[in-house]
Amino acid sequence: MKLQRIREAIDKTDRELVSLLAKRMELGLRTRPYKKDTLDTSREKAVLERADKARLGLLESEFIQKTFKAIMAESKRLQNEDLSLVAFQGEHGAYSEIASRKLMPTQAAYIPCNRFSEVFEGVTDGGFDIGIVPVENSLEGAVTQVNNLLTQTNLKVVGETVVPIDHCLLARPGSDHREIKAVYSHPQALGQCSGFLERNNLEPRPYYDTAGAAKMLIDEDMNAAAIASPLCAEIYGLEILKEHIEDDASNQTRFLMLSKNAYAGEGDKCSLVFSTTHEAGKLFEVLQVFANAKVNLTRIASMPHREDQGNYNFFLDFEGNQNDPKISAVIDAVAHHSKNLNFLGCYPSAAKLT
């Protein structure tokens, strides 16, 4: 039993090493937009010197030098590849990463961010090439933080995808399933699986992120469970106790792909956000523009205008291409009836991509 426990600790350490190496490579890739060349001999010398000073008694200097030279060589190789840096909010394995992989399946590095604002800021300043953010869920409605950021951004929507939310109950391999009483996940995920949790007498415990909850099980060596995606089981080496535990199988989230530059091809869907003066009939005037032109609206949502209390921002998605004279005229007419308008872009709809 002692040998088994030691080996389990070794396995946990190995997973942590791989995770840290991946993070090291991601950080290396993030330096790429801010330097001219991947070769920086003075920087490499400083890294090797710091690593040598930090080594413990068991680690020989030669081993540390070889290891860090190999790490830096791999980092330079990745930086020299033509990889798009795709930012998403959450830990690896989040549904936003699943969306990122759908929208950018090849030649991409998926970079996790702590906050939605970090995604927007990173794409805006050129630190990331693409940002992937959830805009609405079929059960919970609009993602408020993202929609608020969309009212202020100069970024353009260049694509979208819809991800079915397949919640799984995950646990550490070898854990005693009969002893599991607590389940960790994002509050929305816990709410979406409340029927399953109640039927199985499991206590829901809120956590900041679905993928973060899965990662926590491994990091903290907990005899508990997490609700997260199947990708989390793959990434963190967790066991799937049960799939499809969501109460509503139709649960899905729509994600937008953001870029500094507008979509260069022929899109078939447009998005904009606008506000009107706080007067009776103003919103009707805008909606009448679409009705008169027989342009189909696919989404209309609203949220309070943070800088104009009592007023609202309205989000519209509609079918068509901005280069079509009819659609162009509709956008001009909406601008005429609006106090503020931000045209977010014209892009291929999720239906067109599939």
C-alpha cells in the first residue's frame, strides 16, 4: 500500500509537470507578438542561471541545463510555427475551448484567460489573434459580461458556433463512488443538473468554472465529483461516472469569434448593438425597418445601458450580407433611428459552417 501511494503521488506530480510545461509553452507563444526574433541569447543565459540557482540537492547542474535547454528549444519551435493564438475564458477543458476547437480546428494554440475582459483586451492590443466568447445560452439567456463588453468594443465578429452542453459527472480514478457526497461546478451547470443531483442525494457546491472544478479534483486530491465537459476527463485524467446528466437535453451555448479585422469573405449573418433615445416608439421604429425590408431577425436581446440609466442597449442578429444594397440600407436606417450604433460584423452563420 505504501508503494501504491507513492506511485499515485508520482503520477500526480507527472500530471502537474506536463500541465506546467504546457503553460510554459503558452506563455512563450504569448511573447511572440512583442519581439522580432525568437533567439535571445542573453535571455536564455539568464533563464539557465536562475534555474541552476533554484535546483535542489538531488538535481545535478548538468541535468538542469539539459532540461531547460530542451524546454527553450521546444518553445522556440512553437513560436516559429504559424499558429493562431486563440483566447478563451476559463481553464483548459472549458466549453469555450470546445468552441475554440470547432471554430479553429487546425494551426491554433488555445490560450486560457481568467476573465472575459482579458480576451477582449488581448485581441484588441494584438496579443491574441482570435477571441472566442459565449454570447447566449439556450436555457440561461444572454451572457451578461460578454454582452456588456460587446457594447464597448471595436472588435469584429467573424464567426459563430453552437456547442451542445453535455454535462458529465467526473471523479478521480479509483475513488470510492459510494463515498462521494459533494459535486463542484459553476452555478449555472449545477442548476442545469439540479434534477440529477437531487435524485442522487448529491450536494451541489458552486465553483468559479466547470473546468476549474475538474482541475481542482486532481490538484486537491478530493473524494468528490465535478460537473464538466468530456474534454475535462481527457485533459485531467478523470473518470466519467455518468454522461448527459443535464436536465434538458436541448441545452446549448452560442459562441462568437472575435478579431481586430472584419470577415473578408461573404457572410450571411450580421450583428449590431444600438441604443435609442428614451422616447415612446423609438424601438418600434427600428424594428419596423427590418419588417418593412423583410429582413429576418434571428436574435433580439436587451440589457441596461450602464452609462445612461433608464435606457437600454439592444442586440440584434439578422440574416443577410452587409454588401447587399438592401441590408446596407437597413443598417443606415437603423443608425438614423438610433442614439448609438456599433455594427459588430458580417460573418458566416453556424448553420452555414456545418
